[in-house]
Amino acid sequence: MSVTDNRRGLWRRSSHSVNGNCVEVRFDPVQALVRDSKKPGGPILAFPIAEWKVFTSTLNKTRSSG
């Protein structure tokens, strides 16, 4: 995981967001960029696409086995 300063592009927010308290994510060809929706000018975390897919897959499995 690394921090990057790239703020261009479309950021997506979860439909489960309450009062804007969530993270936003944006994808480029090689990474998923994640930032705090309350501080869009703050730091951005960058995850390789393969790691992001494992992360979200694990969340979905955990949620469905609930």
C-alpha cells in the first residue's frame, strides 16, 4: 500500500454511506485509490487492483455468511 497525490478522475461513494461518513474509491488501470469523503484533499491510499479484488471479495463473503 502506498500514498499518492492523484486527485483527478471520478470518485465513487458507497450507497451505504450515512451523512457522507465513508470512503470514496477511484480506479485507474493498475490500482484502486481510496480517500476519506470528509477530507477529499487529504491523503489517498493506493492498492494494487489484485489486492483490492481480494479485499472486496472477502467482504462480500463475510457479509453473505453473516
